[in-house]
Amino acid sequence: MQNDLLIQRQVLEQLRAIDGLDCSTIGIEVHHGVVKLAGHVNDSSARAKAERAAQSVDDVRNVILDLDLDSR
């Protein structure tokens, strides 16, 4: 099983690979394989993509979303 720091780095890499997603507005916390994504995204599609990206990383046990939709 990977450690939390490695999982965090891999989730960040997955988020960076998503076209049109500003991952600088998303914080990533990992505790015992549970990933929490917190911050802001442009729309519900970006939120779903971020969740799928985090879930795709090995040893992620669960993903908690605390992503607000920007109202700009």
C-alpha cells in the first residue's frame, strides 16, 4: 500500500492532466488512503472529472469532495 504523500502526488498529477481544470484552486489532503479535494471548480463537469481522477489512483480508498462551484 502506498503512503499518503505518494497518493497525494499522484492525485495532483491526475488533476494536472485534465484539460481546462485549474488545479491550483484545489487542495488535496490524504489520510490513510482517503482523499479530500477542497476548493473551487468552474462547473459540475470539472467536479466529476476531479473525483474520477482521484479515484483512479492506486490505493485510494475513498474520495471526499468539498469543491464549490464558482459562480462567476
